[in-house]
Amino acid sequence: KIWEALRSEPKDIAAVVAETGLDQSLVAATSAEAQEQGYMKVEVRNRVEVDPADDAQARIEAGLPERQAAKLLGEQGGELVLPEFVAQAKKHDIAVNEVFRWGGARGWIERVKQPQGPPKVVLTDKGREAMDNEAPDECALRLACSGLRFLDEQAARGVDGDAVHKLLGKRKDLAKLRDRTQRVLSLTDAGLSGLEQAQV
């Protein structure tokens, strides 16, 4: 069963367990023995999994607070004095602390001191550009919610893993980045030929 599961392509141990219904310890022991005999190759891969919070998809679809705030500022000519911004944000149910924390980290939104009076909240050029583009962490979350959870897989879709680490690494209420070790099994030429002979 295990050998047959690997006939078409390499698979990690979890996938082999799911496909065959065999116990994980049996799959691991059998593959280790087959590796010693030269029939199988076991490749260890260290990967990073994006594990979204239960409400992550809804939050991305609604717009994260910093994205909502950037839109609000864009509609107001790109800036508002701080008290007016806070009032508008509350009216639209936008979390102000989150806006300054993550809008600042992204370089989208700045608080600019004025010679007199309260500071202004300003949408930066980077913030304007972001309005029509999905940020790497938003893209990573969307893909993770649809089942593509590993950063190396997401990289093939153009996701910048470093940016995801920087933006999601400390945003644990939105997603957790988990280090995973996968053991990927594949049949060697000797293993494939042994499988063919067993079926003759």
C-alpha cells in the first residue's frame, strides 16, 4: 500500500497515512527500513505554515483596520487632523490603535506633528499605491484560508515570505506562523523496479 501510494509522485508521511489509512508509526518504520535497503528516499523539509485565525477570512474580506483607514483618508483628500480622524474611525468602527500600529508598520499612514494644533493623520504615497494592491500578508492569509498554507507553496504565487514574517509574525490574533518538519517519501529506481516486479 505504501509503495503503491508513492508510485506516481513523492508524498509526505501525512499524505501517505491519509491515502492508505495505515498508522503513522507503521508508515514511518516501513519507510525507514525501505530507505536502509535503498528502495526509498526520505527527504526532510523544514517549512513554515500560515495558520489563520478562525475569523481571518472575514477580516480580510472586510478590510483590515489599516486598509479601511487608508480608504477613509483617501476619500478625505489624504489627511485629517487627529481628533477628526478618531471621530471618523469610530463612526466606521475602525480600531484606531490597530491603524497606527499596522498602518505605521506598513508605511501607509503617518501621524505628522503640526507647528500649532493637533497632529495630522496622513495617507502616504505608499498607502495610496496599496489601495489597489493586495499586501503580501493579506495574500498569504487568503491563500491559507483556501488551503494553500505553506509559505514555500505560496512563493510560487508571488508571495514575499520575508514580508509575511515581518507583518504576520507579531499579529497572532490574525494568524500564527508555525515551523513544520515534513518527511517526504519517494521511491528510488530500485524501489520502482521492485514495485513493478511485485505486480508481475
